[in-house]
Amino acid sequence: MEAQQQTAHQAAITFADVSLGYGRRVVLNGVTLEVDGGELVGVIGPNGAGKSTLLRAIFGESDVLTGDVRILGKPIPEMSYRDRARIVGVLPQLPVTNLSFTAEEFVAMGRHPNLGLVQRLSEHDEAIVSSVMDRTDTRRLAKERVDTLSGGDIQRLTLAQALAQEPSVLLLDEPVSQLDLNHALQVLDLVRGLADGGMAVLAIFHDLDLAARYCDRLAVVHDGGLHTTGAPSEVLTAALVREVFGVRAVIVPDALMGSVTVVPVTREMNGLKSRGHRIFVVGGSGAAAPLMRQLVLAGYEVVAAPLNQGDFDQAVAEALGIEHVLLEPFGEVTSDVEAKARDMAAQSDVVLIAEVPFGIGNLGNLRAAIEAKAPIVFVNGFDSSRDYCDGAAIALASAAMRSGAKSAAFTDVLAAVEQIVD
């Protein structure tokens, strides 16, 4: 499908210092955003922030109170509905579902802006309808009535109808909200291909991982305006996710797609009741992440043994606001760092040692935890499979066990801690 040709260096969609709303109610203020042909821009933000209001302005379903909205350089007020329908395809948040047309007839409606008042579909039009139904995997539904289909089927049919218009601009309001994983990826692969072919796509996403994976840029709508725009890896930071969505998260690289993945740790923890006890956790290699989260949500003050920058446990500790000594990537626990860890452990009510493998680089953490003389709990015990330092780690752990250290399964850790501190 060929997107219509656009003037060189002319944005396909332009919002220039726009205020948008409904009647006198202002929803968004001072929005400036451009979307070029060949670009997929994802709009993200919390519920009620105004994401749909932004898209609706292009079709006159929200009011442009101040500023200028343009499609292919032409102001929206100067374009008839039919003119816009020839250029802009739309997948709304809530597609129409109560129609008695067949699926094929429904998709064919996308050709109407290109036809005369009483003109029938030509062979060319029918070929376009057939093609978009194949591309959206809806051909099998051709003779089914729309009002008998599932929400996911209707969503894909509505996308097919929008593509039948052969638009230059595509607006998608939560395009995969009702789709299973397979069809969600199919639709987004298709949309990504359309953008790569020159179409301008502006799409609302709630799934931040899918937005990061498929979009060239993200536009964050928050607090009555456009908060920030940029490449997904620049926009999706732990600080932004916490500020905009009220979620503490870890942002990890998506090596497969060259993007990032948002790993939610917890919602904001305002109002947690403190238990008044301090727990020292020895972690690393991601072994302590669920343990630290569980303890924090249970109301304990948690501190952690030294952690290397880039380690998943370190990222989770940072997200949870857990005090810890930060080591360089692959940095070793030196004697000075070990002494600091020993002091932190000695000031704690319980020491928890997660299922961490120990080598020369982090053996000091184990030694500091044991020498602090606080009550110790080994999570899921300790055996030689975690010793990568010629028996030194198992020797320390065995001595601690003989001196009264306990072992608890992960599911029983909280109970073991409560037994010690109560």
C-alpha cells in the first residue's frame, strides 16, 4: 500500500502550541508536537491524562481552544470531513460493534471517501479491501456479521477499514487493547511496516514495553500537557515512570529488540506502616530482588550488602530506596567496603543471605554478614554449588550454621524474620 506523497520537510501532523479540551474545559495546554511521514510516535501517559483528546483534535471530536493543528501542512478548520477521511485513517478506542453489515462490507466502507456519491466499488477498490483483510488476518471473517464478532476481531476489522482508505496518516487509540499476544504482535508488525513505508502513525499505548519496542519516539502526556518527547530509551527512565505513573520500576535493556523493558517493582509506598526493625540483605545476580521487595512491603527497613552497578539487585535496591554501597561493574568487595558492610550488618536486627553464588569478588559480603554477629537466616540453605572460591564460602556458611544460623525456604522467610524480631 503506497502512502500519499508528502511535501519535503513538511510534517504530516503538526500541533503548534495547542490547547485542547471540550467546550470550556481545558484538558491539554501548550502542546507542540510534529509527526513526520515514515515515523511511528507513541503517546503514553496515565489514564485521563488527555491522550485520546490529542488524537480526537485531528477529527474535530475535541476542541482546539488555542493554537494550530495541521495535516500535511493544511489547517484542520480548512479541511472538510471528507478531505480528512481521504488522508487520515482512524482506529478509535471503542470501535462500533452494533452493525449488521458483514465484515467485508464493513471494511469496504473505508473506500467511501474515495468514491463519488453513487459510485460503486471498482475491481481496484475490491482488490484493496481484499488486501487489507489479508494483512489484518480478517479474511476468514468476510461473511460474518460484525455484531456477532468478538472485540478483538472488530478491532482488527476497524484497522482494516482504516487501511482501506489508503491514508497518509494513521491514528491508533490503543490498537491492541483487545488482542491476544499473537494478534497484537501481528498488528504492530503491520503498523511498523506501514511507518517504514512512509506513513505517519500516531498511536496511544498503555503497554510501555510494546511502545518502546515499536515506536521511533514517545510523547508523554501528563499533568495537563506534553511532558516530554524522545526516543524510548531516553524517555523511559525509572524517574519518569515514578513521576508520571506513580510506579517504582527498573528499566532494563531489551537486547533482542535494541530497546528497553520496564519492570515494575511496586506502586508508590506512601502510608506503609513501619515495623521498626532493620534487615540486612546479602544479594547479587538478581537473587535478592524479590526478597527485598517483600521485606519493604512488609514494613521493614531494609539495607543491602554492597552491590555492583548494573546488577538487577542493585537496580531494584535503588528503586526501593534501599541503602547500599555501590560498586563499579564487576568491582570487588575490598577490605574497606567489607568493613562498612560489617558495620551495616551489625546495626541490623536480622541478616538474610539470599541464594547468591560467591566468588573472590563478593566473598567479603558473606564474611561481613557472618562476622557481624547478628542473627542470620540463609534463604533456601547453602551448599557447595554456590561456592566458587575453593571452599571458602561453604566453610564460612557451615561455621555460621554450627553457631546457630537458621535456614528458611523463600516462602517462609517473613515468618523466620518475625520469629527472630518479635
